[in-house]
Amino acid sequence: FSNELMDMSLYEPEDTDDDVKSKSNRTVTVIEDDAEIRNYLLKELSADYKVMAFDNGEEALSAILTDTPDIIISDVMMPGINGYTLCRKVKQNVNINHTPVILLSAKAENEDRMEGLEAGADAYLTKPFSTEVLRSTITSLLANRHLLRAKFSGIQEQEDSVKKIVMKSQDEVLLNRIMDVINANISSPDF
């Protein structure tokens, strides 16, 4: 167990009042049936993101379809809709399939990871996990989605295809004309 996860039992669930302001307007949906882990993730991520937490996949999916988050973090083993099924449903829906999904699981075998990735997960982290690795994964996935959004919306291509116009002063124009005449006639002894 990482030190962070071992200390998790020391954290008490915080009030969900809006007293704590997040640094970002990005939203993270956390789906975890274990209350301690859910509250730990809520506490750790709420300083940087707006966090919506759910204890089951059915409620979470309904909320995700209504108000699409920027990223989804889901446990794999949950009653009802498990993480794999939730991920498949998100990735099959054309309205929300662009949303990155991080699966968290105690299942650490390669077959389990492959099943998560085949379900469409963008990342698969095993428990116990490092909060720093989770934060880095979130940051990386959000940055990549931003780049893709810019690429496919055409913003980047438009900026690259616009010809830059450089205005020259009258002195520069005159000096350039003089240099052109000199260079063209430099070999002529009559010049």
C-alpha cells in the first residue's frame, strides 16, 4: 500500500458545501462503491477540480448523460453496472464518447488490464494507487483531449494556414531596391 492510501482511513468525509473552491472549472466524476476510497478521492481532487461522486454505476451514468464531465474515474468491481460495462456504455454513446475514462481496480493481472482497455478505458490504474500518478494521468488525458479538440475543430489549421503579412517601412523598401540593383550589376565594370 502506498502511504497515501494507508492514511486514507484517517480522513473524515468533508461537508460538500461550496466552501472549498476548485482551482479549475473542469469536472471529474468519481464512481466508487467503497465509501472510504470515494471520500479520499473526493478530498484529494476537490482542490483542483469540481468533483461529482457516486457510489454506483447506474446513478453515475444517468448523471453523466445529463451533465457530461471532463473526465470519469470509475472502480471496476461494483454492484449493478461494473466499471467495464460503464466504460463501454460511455464509449458507445456518440454524445459522450470523447470523455476520458480512468478505471481503478484491485485486479492487477494483464488480462484484467486488457479487458479494461478493450472496454475503451483511456487508463487503467491498480489499487493501491499513487495520488500523484492519478493526478498526472488526469492532467495528461485532459491536455490530450484539449489538443485533439483544437485539431479537429480546425483552430490549429486555420492559424497555420493564415499567411502572415509583414509591413515594411519605406526606408526598408528603398534599401532593398538599391541592394537588388547593386547585386544585379555587381559584375559590370561600367556600373
